[in-house]
Amino acid sequence: MSRVGIFGAGWVGLVTGACFAELGHDVVVRDVVAEKVGALEAGRIPIHEPGLPELIEKNRERLGFTADAAEAAQDAEFLYVCVGTPSTYSGDADLSAVWSVLDDLPPLDGRPILVMKSTVPVGTGDKVRAALDARELDHVGYVANPEFLAEGTAVRDFMNADRVVIGAYEPEDGDRVEALHETLGAPVVRSDVASAEMIKLAANAFLATRISFINEIANVCELVGADVEEVARGVGLDHRLGPHFLRAGIGFGGSCFPKDASALKQLASNSGYHFQLLSAVIEVNELQKRRVIAKLQKHLGKLRDKRIALLGLSFKPNTDDMREAPSIVLASRLLAEGAEVRGWDPVASPGELMKGVAICESVLEAVRDADAAVIVTEWDELRDLPSPEVRDAMRNPLIVDGRNLLDPEVVEQLGFAYEGIGRVSSPFSGLPETPEPEQKPA
Ligand code: UDX
């Protein structure tokens, strides 16, 4: 059993802290936002992550929350940095929260290890090492230990890790971080610090590349009459490729892929290299979000005064996270085309991110008198979307399935026109009656 101080009670910090407590370690999580600490101490978990509230409750005697850095660092053998590193306008990673952690560190005895779990550009370890030494904290070790947690499955991803990556300057420091994860029984990758930092960025960039690749395959399938779902199945059975992250759709979002792809591209160009492949991955993703517009125009013609229902707004199912959600781009494109946009999501509340969009309490309310319904996030609830009730409520029963969630034949048998991604879609069935715009009272 070790004593671990976690800096940052965001999504990574809370999942990491709760899982380390579950492994039997003594954990104190520190956050600079006192209200968040207060909520956590009262048992209110500020994020929507399946299984996390239960895990925190179960390990409460080994898991503390504080706003005081000294309390989190007290007698801690490991000081985990789990703060946000959002993108700056230039695409670089903003490391200001990392430096704040260093500034807040109290005098430290013994040889605690500062462990970087936040996603940082390659070379950050060298800068932090130098900063520690400049603060006469050269007795503090430094290890890079990136996370590979996906939202919605983070607890499972930590407890059943595919691998634990440990990059260290001093092998003994690496050994101690490895021992901390021992009971996980996961494969361990030991490397130098820079390589560990690159493993994280490269892994996310490659997953994003798979998605943009299958999305481009889907776009070609539409032109040659093939079905991307069949294609992905056939490709994914190749043991050298595997089936994961070959789901075509309207693009990737979230707090990681867009940020890490642009951070790696920026890192490369800062180092004098033009990362062409990654530039294309990012561009394809931006275009993919917008392809829905053409699909709607194919069936509806001009979108001015058409009512479009966007179903599912979070960047993926099982989370309320709206960061870089494709729905945001789609909504603003539709508004720019003069369409009336309605949105529905079971848990996410977009707020200011979707000014001009009417957020509805139910799917039925969102599709009422709509000229089209677009599945943007593949929430399970939307598997029941094609129903007589929805068809009769809509002005024009057209479903654009942005995540290939539904069976095209079933949808058409129920009297809807269907547009998927990279699938054979319903033929153009003539422009629907454009409703007379409501007469504004004189
Ligand atoms: C991702 C990585 O999976 C995780 O390892 C890393 O630590 C953080 O980033 P996350 O962003 O939570 O996790 O979501 P993920 O499930 O990977 O999905 C990312 C985006 O890709 C979503 O918008 C999702 O809809 C999209 N996606 C995913 C596809 O479009 N097709 C796929 O096949 C898979």
C-alpha cells in the first residue's frame, strides 16, 4: 500500500484516484476549485462516468479530497499530475496548470516521484525535470505514466489496462511506479520519458487516423454502391488490423483526439517536420461533420425554413461531454443555412454551445413537424427511432443516420427515407412541401 497525491480532480484525476484506492492505496485528490472539493467530500461526483460514484463511495476510507496542495503531498510517495492541458489557438498544448502544480508543491522530504498523467507534448518531461532542479527539488523523481482511458468506460479501462506505460529518467523511479500498478497484472512498457510521451500522442493520433480512413472509405462506398459496414467487417477480420475504431460516422470529437492530433501536428511542425498524414486526418474529420448538410439538401433542397432535429449531442454515447462534439459544428452549419434546428440528448446540456438551437426534453418533441431527423450520437435509445409514432409526427419522414445505428431496410419498411454513412441510401423522392412560413401577427 502506497500513499498517492493526485493533483487535479477532473475526469483523469478522479478516475485515477478512485482506481488507485480500489487497488488498496491511500489517495488524496487535490483540486484548486474549492466548490468541487466540497461537492466531492459531500459525495457529489461532478462528472458523468459510469461506475465512478460507486467506486469512490466503496473506497471512501482510503480516498480524501482537499484544496490544500500540502495536504495532498504530505507523506506522498507519488505526486500524480492530472490537470487539463487544453489546446491553445496555435494548436500547442497549454501547460499552465502543470506549472501551477509545481508552484504549489510544498517542501518535500525523501524521494517522492512526480508522475505525469496529463497528456503533454514530447519534451515536457525535460522541462519539468529542469524546473524541479531549479526549485532545488532535484531529490524529487520524475516519471511519465500516460493514461489511455476512454470516456464512458474509464474505470474498466484503468482496471483492465491493455498496458501501463512508464517512462523514467531513473530506473528505480520507474520500478516504484511499476510496483504501484502491480495488482493490475497488465503488460508494462518501460521506456525513456520522451518515448512514453510520444506513445500517448501516437496512440490517439493513430486511432483518429483509423476513423478518418474508414470515413473516407465510406465516402467512396457511397459513390460506388458499396456498404462500409460490410467493408469494415471484412477489413477488421484481418488479425493485422482488427475491428476496433472502424466505425464510419460523422467524425470524431471529444477532449482527446482533436486536441492530441493537433498537438502532435504542431509538435512536428515546431520541430521542422510537416506531418502530412495527420493534417489530412484532421481535415477529413472537419469535412466529415459537414457532409450531413449535402445529404439533407439531396432530399430537402434548400434548408432555409426547414426544421431539422439533431438527435444525440454529446461527442459520444454514455457521456455528457460536449467537448469538440460534431453536433456543435452541424448545428451552426444548419443555422447558417437558415434552417430551424432542434436538439435532443439524454444527459448532455449544450447551453451556450448551441445558441439558436431549441433543446427538447424528448425525441418526439424534437422530431415534431421536422423535415428530417439526424442521428448525431448513437445513444441506445435511438435504436427505437423508426416508429409509426415518429413517422406520423414528422412533416417529412427522413432519417439521416450519422452513426449507421439503424438497419436501412427496417427504416424504409416503416415508411422513412434513409441516408446512412457509406451505405446504400433511399433514392431522392422529390422535394417535400415547404410549409408557408408562419404569418407574423401584423
Ligand atoms: C479516447 C481514447 O479512446 C482513449 O484511449 C484516450 O485516453 C482518450 O481519447 P474518448 O475521447 O473518451 O477516448 O472517446 P473514444 O471512445 O475513443 O471516441 C472518440 C471519438 O471517436 C468519438 O467522437 C467517437 O464517436 C469517435 N469514433 C470512435 C468514431 O467515429 N468511430 C470509431 O470507430 C470509434
